Amino acid sequence: MTDAPVGAIVRYVVNQGQPLDRVFQALADPTRRSMVERLVRGPAPVRELAQPFAMSLPAVMQHLQVLEACGLVRTEKVGRVRTCHIEPAGLRMAEDWLGDQRTGWERRLDRLGDHLTDHSEPEEGRPA
């Protein structure tokens, strides 16, 4: 898909997978992650979000469309100004999944630690 127009890439990302898949696909892009990081601090107009990036306003809007489609961002237009807001529920979905993964791995590591501790003590009658 490297030669595909940006609009086709946006449609591809937006239409793929389950909601959690779309969140992680959206966050895989460093530009979109930067936008989310900025919006966590509070709402911002599109022009402000666009400032740090060397790209056209339509390209910024396409990134925002991906973030909006997966539920991480919502936008509202008042007059001529479109303002972007973070959607906590979208972030919470990713956070919950990551937390579940962390908890599962911590349990596995605890069991491994217990197993190693149990088997590292010398048995009676055997030299250490």
C-alpha cells in the first residue's frame, strides 16, 4: 500500500478490524500519537494541532479522521473553527487491554519465580 494515495490509506485504516484494532492502528502513527498527546492536555483547534507538523491542513484532517473514526478524538465546529477533544473512552479501551496483558504476564512471572524458588533449594541427602 505504499504507493496508495493518502485518502485510500485513511479509508483502509478506518475500515479494518475491531474497535481495539483500529485504536492501535491509529496510535501506530507517530503524528497521530503526537496529536493525542497534545489533546490529553485539553481541547485544541485543528490549526494549533497542525503547527508542529510539516504537512498540509488536509493531511492533518485525514489524520484526525482516523483518530475520530476509532473513537480516540471527537471534533466540533463552531463558526469557522473546528476544535478537537480527546475521547477518554477510546483511550480507556486501550489502557484496559494493556492492563489485562500486564496482569497476565505478572501472574506468569510470579508463578515462574515460585517454581524457581521451589526447585533451587537442595534436597535432603543431596550435596548442594
